Amino acid sequence: MTAPLATPAPTLAEPPPGEVWRRRLPGLASAAVLAVVSYWLATLPGLKVVGPLTVALLIGIALRTALGLPALLVEGTRYSARTVLRLGIVLMGARLDFALVAQVGPRVLLLALVVIVGGITGIRWVARRFGVPEKLGTLLAVGTSICGASAVVAASSVTRADEEDTTLAVGLCGILGTAGVLFFVFVGPLLGLSTAQLAILSGATLHEVAQVMAAAFTWGTSAGDLGTLVKLTRVVLLAPALVVLGLVSGAGGTVRYSWKAPPIPWFVLGFLAVGAACSVGVLPADAKAELSTASVFLMVMAMAAMGLGTHVSMLRRAGLRIVYAGLVGFAGLVLVAWGLIQVLSIH
């Protein structure tokens, strides 16, 4: 007598796309509403320097602390914090203009390169000395060395960092950058630099474009334009930095070759492609501006979603060590940039 055939275990059917999007919609809508509110709040005095990304993160954390996160919002906020974020990074390529590298001159370009390479390696080393986890230290180093919150969220996807690490790094970059603006405005004139050199120093070290403008334009329109140009050069250099991070972010620094997980993530390739298209004039100026605006909005949505998923207990667990690491790293970056401006006679 033959044994009866075993009945295969039932498999769970994939929900239809319409059902998936129905589950995501409440969380996506909540993140979008918080993004709009964050944009408005970021226009107010004091918050303008911080920027909408950090504001959205703080609002999300405050709401999570006060009200919790309803189960209805979980899928949509998770989708915002991951997929919407990566789409925002792709569109962020519209902010790139590789022609800027030719405009700033070789000495300023060298300054920007040293700040980025030295900042990433140096701040990661400082973070390790303070006991900051590896990926969190990398995010802090990239955000401080290149362009603040935008660089942090881009690097977080490349390095596959946890949302908690991204939250901490974004928040700290906002705080440090704001403190940096106050430092340059009130202490900058005592550093023995000309107005143009102060503008270059602020553009080479402050985290966000808005922070550079807030500091540099206090010394005049020409200084503001120069500081902004130096800052945008650092933003352009985010592209090769992400490529390098993608190549070394695998386990043990190994490169992963597959269509699903290439050594350079697909959204980074999209970021570079959009940047190249904008740099060679394929897209008109109006389209570039619209894509840039859309990219920031999507990233602000992602920050709000990350805030909604953040437990305050996580912030307490991180302790002051990350603050100390960020302060020491930023101070070292300013000192190195100040010395290079003197040595290279940049003015």
C-alpha cells in the first residue's frame, strides 16, 4: 500500500497592488501633510537656518512621543522612509551642476576635496574614539563634510544604515550647523581672514546651503555669492562620494555584483544620471528647478516618516558621545579649512 502524498502547505497569496497602496496611503498622506507644515515652519526666524528636513524630523519625533504611531500609518510611513527617500535622492541630481567645478578654480576645488576626504575619514576616526557605532559615525562624517541632512539621507541608503542612525545624524547636523552659523557671524571676524576668505570658510565647512547663506550674506552680497558657490561645489562632490560609499559599503568592504544589489545602488546611478543630464543642458532650467523642488519635498516627507518611527528612548540611549564626536569633528574640519585657506592663499 502506497503512502498518501503529503499535502503541500498553503502559501499566502500576495495582496493585489490596489490593496497594498490602500494600506500605504494613510501613512503617505500623513508624511506629506507634515512635509507641508515643515516647509512653512522652516520659513520662520530661527528655524529658517535649520531647514525643512530637520524641522520635519523634529515634528515627527514630537508627534510620536506625544501620540504614538497608529497601526494604520505604519506601512505608509515605512514606505516613505525608504522608497520615497530613494526617489528623492534620484531627483536630487537636478541640483548638481558639474560645470561649477570649473568655475571655482583649482585651489578652491582642492580645498573642497580635502574637506570632504579628510572630513569623512577624520570624523569617522573621531567617532570611533568616542564609541559611536560605525554606520552612525559614517553618516555623521558624510553629513558634516558635504551637505548636511541631504548627504546623510543619501548615504544612509547607500550604507544600509538603520533609520535610528539616520535620525540621530540628521538632527545633530542641524544643531551643529546652526551653532556654526552663530560662530562664524560673531567669532569669524576675529579669525584673521578677509571677508572673501570668511565666505569661503563658511562655504567649505557649514552643513546646509541655507546655513552658508545665513552666515556669508552678513558680510555682503559678494561674500554671500562666493560662499554659496563654494558650498554648491561640495554638493556636486556628493556624487563621487556616494559612488565610493556604494563600492565599499558591503560586508567587510567587499563589492556585491548582482542586478538586485549592485556595488553602486540603482538610485545612486539615477542620481548621477539626472545630474549629468542637467549639467549638459538636456533639461531646461525650469524643469531642473521643478525636479529640485520635488526632490526636497520627497526627502522632507521621508524625514517626517523617520521621525514618526523614532522612539525617544533611542535618543537617550545614544547619549552625549555622539554630540561630543560631532563637535570635535566639526571643529577639526573648520581648523583644517582655515589652515588651508592660509597656506594656499585662497581669497
